[in-house]
Amino acid sequence: MSKPDTIGPLLAFGAHPDDIEFACGGVIASATRAGQRAHFVVCSHGEAGTSGTPDQRENEAKRGAQALGATIDFVQLDGDAHLDVRAAHAVKLAAIFRRQRPAVVLAPSLVDNQHPDHANLGRLVLNASRLARYGGIQELKDLPRHVTSQLLYYAVSPDSEPRDITPIYIDISAPEVVAQWQAAMEAHASQTQARNYVEMQLTRARLNGMRCGVQHAVALFPSNPIVVPSLALITGGGNRF
């Protein structure tokens, strides 16, 4: 049974309809199973992709979010493969911060990789998280300002993992969490039929788990240092071998 949401909602941004599910769907599943509310914001319909139509990909994203117990919205920016870092876009995303009032935000890492939209969206989300705090922005004056507790970056692929940020690893080893994550990835049939993305992401999670001494883990990269009130809260990690 889910526990009450005591740490505030989780807000996840994806440049394309499958980014969130493939990169950090296990983290979302773990959070929603614990009672935390999760909401996805997808910033294109995958219209520049080789496989799948925009309508098909939107429907797949809706099924993927549902499989993870999350709600989902699509926001129109520049479109797939045309996403630029603009102040107007950051303000638009900052309004979402103020409406959703998240405790934790997930976004693509700032590392340039195989798709420029990923890093550009990460930069926009970082800017939006700052703009959401400022009370004097006229475009946001009708929404109360909001300070997010933590912005964490996810890596869509291994080459987008930051090398200069020590990751935190989220243990997603529970079989029901892995199954839920796999179902969400498989909802994107137009993509999984073209390449075995599901196995790639599961293998990454298994390798991360081996590093941590658990079955499966997902790496997230903090935008700011993680602060805890007590050493008693640091119970994982270390030399498990």
C-alpha cells in the first residue's frame, strides 16, 4: 500500500516521449510505489525521429507514464531536433515549476551527446528552476514563487553521464519496480522495435547495481551538493565487497 506523499511531488522533464522512461523510469516507479506523486513534462512529440509518428509517440508516452503511476503533459517549445536555450522557454518551464511545486526535479544531463535536445533541455530546466524563485518576473507574477529542494540530472545514455559530478545511486532492485519500469519502456513499441533499448537500460542498471552491491541501480547526478542533517541518514555505499 502506498504511503502518504510527505516529501512533495516529483517533476520529470523529457525532451522526447521516451527519455524519462528509458533513463530513469525505475526511479519513478520506486517513488510512486512509495506514495510520491510524479508528473512528466515532455517537450516534443518525437516528430523528427525515424520510427513512429508524433501521434503514436504521444500515445506511447501516455501509456508509459501510466505504467509508472505518473501524470503527463506535453509542452510546445521549438519541436524535436530544434530545441534552443531561450529565456522565453525557461520562463515557460518556470511556470510549470510554480504550478506543480515539486520537491525534486529530474532533467537530462548537461553533457552533449547523441541528441542536442537533451543537454539543451537540461540547461533550460536549470534556468527555469532559478527563475521560479524570483518574485519580480512579470510573466510569472500570477503564480507564487517556488524553490525546488533538489535538481537531479539523469543520463539517457552512458555517453551523457557527467564525469565531473559524483553520482548518487538509487536502488531499484525490488522485482516489482524493475517489472514496472520494463513495462513502461515497452510501451514505446515504435522505438523498441527499432533497437533493443530495454535491454540496454536494464544492463546499465545491473552494472550500476554491481558497483553498489545491489541488483539494480540508477545513477542520478546532483546539480547542487546533497545536504543531510545527520550521518545516521547515510547508510548505503561504501565497500560492499
